[in-house]
Amino acid sequence: MSLLKRVQEKFNANLSKTRIMVIGDYMLDRYIIGDVRRISPEAPIPVVAVSEELFRLGGAGNVVSNLASLGASADCFPFLGFDEGSDQLLKLFDRQNIRVTPFRNTEVRTTIKARLVARKQQIARIDWDPPAKYRFPKELHEQLMPQLERQMERSKSLVLSDYGKGMLTPESLNEIFSLAKKHNVDCFVDPKCSDYRVYKGCASITPNTNEAYEATGIQVVCDETAEKAVRRIYELTEARSVFVTRAEKGITVLNSQSGQVKHFPALAREVADVSGAGDTVISMLALAHALQFDPFDSAVLANIGASVVVSHFGTVPCTQAEFLASAHSFLQSHGEGSA
């Protein structure tokens, strides 16, 4: 059966029965949009006349948003505070009918990425980040683990979205991987820590070229160096599949069970904004795995999903309708549309 036919069958089925858990660093993406007509008299900077303000799920939240938009059932477990940013995140989850189990603590402050935009061009970005080497209160992890284990009895895939904001510590990762092994749950990691030994126990890992370089010391500049990087990452993590995302050069994949490495070029498409493309990739990889696609076919589908979101402005999820339309167009044109 052709890849296109399998995609159409599986994605047209009742995907809501496909449950994927997401934990990690949840963030709020804020867009302050306007126009520039003059320079400030106070300093040589543009004055933005604000016309619109948008809020979107960022970080691990964007992973959840992608899964929900693709039609899967996503379960998320964010660590939140009692600030305005946390309240805004909960509103966004509710708007997308996403099932959320929040763990709240007065010490937590929401990570916010605010982009100042004029005529679809970012002028500046303002970040509200936790302090360096911040770790969330221990009691939040203690509350999370029993809930996570209960959910593992109903789900077979878990995405760990690590943005280095303090949620996924080496200790918590070790405990999560132990629980996942106990319940036969496959973990997909979007890594931030440069010591990939902390991710040993994951099923798949998806660094970009910069992250791969920080972890391995190998600069990914061509297919040959990409292959060296994925094989070194496997040595560090023992993951069943390793995906190195290479922006406009696509994805390099190692299937460790066969030892085979393949390179999948990105889809040719006009790029408006690359924000959140990595979140779409790991969402699609986890979903494709849950639908029993192999790592190489999963990479093709992830490239298709990424091509959808980079054509839009800002952090947006890939919808099922857009994905299926792009998959049909791409796979038909590349001879994957016939049995």
C-alpha cells in the first residue's frame, strides 16, 4: 500500500483515540502587532502604533496544540503559577478543547516570549525567562509523577519538550524514563541539555544542527557529517531512532534497529516564519509512531507538517486539513500516491 493511502486511512480514522502525553516547558507566545510611521524623538528607534495583540501556546504548549490540531488526543501536564501568563495559557488550552492537568505553585512565573512586529517583520523580542539554572519546586514533580503514571496506563507515547527552563531536570528525566519503561511507553525527546546521557531511555530524540553540535562536537554541514552526528547521538542515548533536523536541508534519520541512515530533503516552500517548526516536527513524529509508521516514513510526514507551519506567520499549529492537502500534493508528485 502506498504511503499516501496509508496516511489517508490513518488520518481519516478516529484519531481522538490516539492519546499522546506532553510534558516539558510550557510558554506563552505573545505578538504585539502594528505599523511604523515615524522614528521616536526620544531615541533613534521606530515607534510602533499597535493595532493587534495575539497570544499563542508556545514551547511544550505548541506541541500539544499541534497534536490537537492534527486530530489526536493530547494530555498535557504544565507547571504553572498564579500569574496573568498562566491564566492566559489555561484560556488557550480551553479554546482548543485540550485536556490539561495543571500543577500550580506561587513560586512559578510563566515564561513569555513577546514579539514586536511591524508589517510581518519582527522588530524586537522581549523574553521573560526564569533565572539561569532554575528548577521548579520539588513538590510539583512529586505531584506530577503519580498523575503521569496513571496516564501511562492509557497512552503509549510521551513527548518531552525540553527548552531548558527548569522542568526537565536530570533527576526528573531519570524517573520519567523508569516509569515509561515500566509501562512500555515510548518517549520522544526534543532536547536542550548538551549532555545527552541524561536522555538515555528515550525511544527517539530530535535535535537541530546546533543542538547536535553542542552534544557531539560535530558540525552538521553536509549529509556525511549529519550521518556522523546521528550515529554519535545514538551512542550517547541508545535511542531506537535519531532525527537531526537541518532547517532547509530537511531531516537526517538513523533507524538504530537496522543501522540505516537516510536523508530527507525539506519541501520547497516559501518560508514566512520558522517559529515553532521544531514543535511541529516532534508532534508529527510522535503521532506517526503511534499510528505505526516507521522512522523513515515518519520523517517524510514531519517534513510535510513543518512545510505547512513555516508558510504561516508566527507560532501556529499544523491542522489536519492542511497536512492532508500537503501530503496529497507532495506524495503524488513524488510517486508515493500509487499502490
